[in-house]
Amino acid sequence: DATLNWPSSLPLGSFAMSLKPAPAGGIEAHIGDLQSPLKLQADLSLGSGGSYHLSGLLSARDAGDTTTRDLLANLGPADSTGQHHFDLSGQW
């Protein structure tokens, strides 16, 4: 379980990550919510040379939860279904 303290306290809930070796080397992971005010489905790949790629969808579980929706608004506008798409990659 996790709590975010920005700008106010918000319980984030529980998440799970499944890991497996990537066919070309490195690690692949799927991340999802278990019990959270956030709906999260994401995929992460970590390359053996230090590259990463994280992409997925994030939304408020309850469309009426204004606290969570306000937090997510910091990510930019949601799509027509209320989901925030993200796609990050780089070197670490």
C-alpha cells in the first residue's frame, strides 16, 4: 500500500507487478491496480543496456471521485473515456 502526499494526502492503494525475462534480454513487467482509487494498466520494459519504456492507462476508478480526478488532471487532459495515456522511455 502507498500514500501520496502531494499536495495533500491521498491513499493510492495496492498494486501488483509481474516480471518475466524479455526475449531479447532485460525484463518485461505488467503493472496493475489491486485495490486503489486509481485504475492502472501499464507495461514496463527494462533493457539490458539500461533503456526503459513505460506505457499505459491511468484513470479514476470512480468517475465521481473529484480528489483523484483533480490529482490526475496534473497529467493533462483525459481522453473521451476519462483515461490518461502515458508513454515514457529513456536511458537510466
